[in-house]
Amino acid sequence: MKQNKLIFVSIIFLLVSCNRIANKTKESINKSGEVVGETATEFFEGITEGVDKTLECEILLSEQLKNKGLKTGAYNIDAQLINNNNKLTLYLIFNQNFSKELVAKAYNKNGLEIGRAKSKVNATKGDAGYFDFKFDERTDIGFRSKIRIE
């Protein structure tokens, strides 16, 4: 009888111990999964930021436009008709009344001019908004291009 009780207690002890080990293992696996998930997310965010920085263009305003109170904000470069990136959407901020046709000149990473586009802009002091510059369909604004607004 004592032997049966000892076996019964031993079995209960083993079951409790196994359950505790299983819970600890499960917690460890969950924690490891969290760490891997966070690391993967940070890794892919880093790649995305790196690609974004590589694809960034430099938008330059002429001194004349700066003196007229013009500033730039965000910009986006899209494909207008075909797969070439040939449409610049530029956010402009006006610190003075402004009315002028702007010319955007695109240069490739080697400094060679690859296209020009115009946009008529009318705004009053304090305004801001998006303006499109549609380049020729053969223009492809690529990696590390410069766009000068005159």
C-alpha cells in the first residue's frame, strides 16, 4: 500500500513537473518568437529606409524663387504613362504672393539634363499645395537624380 502511494505521489509529481516544464518551454518559445518578430520588423524597416534614401532625389530651388518666398515640402515621383518615372508632384509653400510658370529641370546622377517640365503656379501669401510637373514620357527620373526648379 505504501508502495502504491509512493508511486501515485511520484506520478503526480512528474505530471506537475512536466506541466511546469511545458509551460516554461511554451513561454520561452513565445518570447523567442516575439524577439524574432521584432528583429525581422526592424530589419525590413531598415531595408526600406535604405532603399528610400537610395531612391531619393534632390529638389533644388533657384535663389530667385527662394527670394520670392517659395519653399518646398514633400514630393513624389510617379510614372505618368508608361513605366518611366516622369511625373513630379511637389508640395510648395508660399510666404509671398506668387504667380509664375515654373520650370523643373531633371538631371541624372551623372549631372546630365534628362528633361524639363512646366507648371503654372498662382498662389497668395500663406498658401501651400501640390503642383504637378509632367515630363516627356521618355524621361525617367531615376536614382539620386536632381531636380532644379526655376
